[in-house]
Amino acid sequence: GQQLNQSPQSMFIQEGEDVSMNCTSSSIFNTWLWYKQDPGEGPVLLIALYKAGELTSNGRLTAQFGITRKDSFLNISASIPSDVGIYFCAGGYGGATNKLIFGTGTLLAVQP
Amino acid sequence: EPEVTQTPSHQVTQMGQEVILRCVPISNHLYFYWYRQILGQKVEFLVSFYNNEISEKSEIFDDQFSVERPDGSNFTLKIRSTKLEDSAMYFCASRGTANSPLHFGNGTRLTVT
């Protein structure tokens, strides 16, 4: 089936550091989304990207839709302890169903 | 801000029993989904529902699974005869249009013993 590979698998950083994670696929997607999941909760949308090459920011978060449509990255600047969680990328094909294919996740731990 | 709500938050059931997981999508949304997340793994698509019918389902969504929108607000997932491997978090999600972002509920943790 479709596979989205996220890297790194986990990151352990100090508060204030910048973070970068990315997602790659062998398939082309029409949309890329980034979600954050806290323990015991559902994924919460962070950023949605709809066009190849698009660069979008949401506060300290910045994400880009790769020009090949097969990859995306998420950057977090000046990390804070509440950034802790699992970050998932998700690719969508569009169309009537527009189901999302989720990446394998990046666990982020921030030390105060 | 409107949100997707799911009940119960945790359901424990014995193998072979039927379970119904309930969801109330965001009120003006038209597209509904169920996803599953086995502990420690990624979120997996199960089924999408639009215009009162299934629009797509994954290979996970076999004959033991069914979905229903019994009224104007609820969206349910039924597992007819649960198996141990059905233990997972089940997330309901909805979106307003085909291309708008997908919003998830907080999930139902299903434990099959």
C-alpha cells in the first residue's frame, strides 16, 4: 500500500532549539497536512498545504509542499515544552473521497 | 470552535461481542471518516462516507465492519464480532467540503479481551 516515510523517528532537544522533520513518499499527493497528536487524544491539524511549492506558516511552525509533490517538511522554531508530542504528516489525493495517508510519525521531546 | 465528539472514550469488550462506536461530526460537515490507530503505530484509513453511502473503504474494513448515519447528527461504526486484533484507538473525522482540512475527534479506545 501507500507509504509515507517520516524522519527522524524521534528527536530529543533542548527548549529554544529549532526543529525540522520531513516526510517523503513514492506517490504524488495533491495535499499535504501536518498534525500533532498528544497522548490519548486525536490528531490536531497544524498546517494544510494545497499547492506544490507552497510555503505556509502558523506561528512558530512553517511547512512546505515539495515541488515534486512527493515530500513535505515541517519546521518548528524556538521550541517550548508544550511542543512535545507526535507529529504526523498526511498526504491526500483529492477527489470525492480525499482520504489521508498518514506518515509513520516523529516523536518530539523537549527538555526545559 | 466546533469539534468532532466521540463516545465512549474507552470501551472494553469480550472477543466475539458486537460494539458500536459513536461520533457526532461537526454540524455542517458533509464528509465523514473512520480511522484506526493500533497502539504505537500510525493512523490508518478505514472508511469514508458521503451522501449517505460509503465512498471508499480500506482492506481493513471487512464484512465485520459497518457504518451508519442514523439521523442528522450521529455517525456510527459497528464491529459485529470483535477480534483481539481490533483493539486500537478509533478516530472519527469530518470535513466540510471534499478539499477542506480533516478534523478528528479524540477517539475511542477499544480493548478486546
